[in-house]
Amino acid sequence: MHFTFTAPLWEWEARAAWYFVSVPEEESADIREVPRPPSGFGAVKVRATVGGSTWETSIFPGAAPDVYVLPMKKSVRIAEGIEEGDPVTVHIELLHQ
């Protein structure tokens, strides 16, 4: 399954220098419906693409229970010129677990 969305980059208040993009509620609901074996923290393995950067990571349930959050690596933020509050267009592909 593939999803593309645009959402702002935000910094996690509890841990400075950790940045995320929230997966919108509709896409998060679709992802939750995909059958998969249980994993730690409800993580879902994905391949993420932002601009010319692609990497493998996991999305996690966020503080709001209806959404997943995608961690944004520092190297990707620098390569793509993304700063806190910027809208980020993300393409994610769910990977088999």
C-alpha cells in the first residue's frame, strides 16, 4: 500500500531535536486496517520518500491516538531544506513485516 500526503514538520516537545510529520487521520485509519503481526509500540515499517530522499523507517502511533507519526531524519531535513512548520509532501510505502 502507498500513501501520499502533505503535513507540517513539528518538533517533539518532550525531546528537542526529534522531528516528525503526522500521517493524516484518514490515511492512518487505512494503515491501521492492514493486517500485520503485532510489533513493538504499534510500529509499522515503511519506505518514506520526501523530495529526492528515500529511507526505511517505522511510523508510530502518535500522542493523538488516531494518527501515526513519521520520524524525519536530520539528514533528510538538511538535504531537503525542511524546517519546523514547513509543509512536507511525503510518500510512504508499507513494507512487509
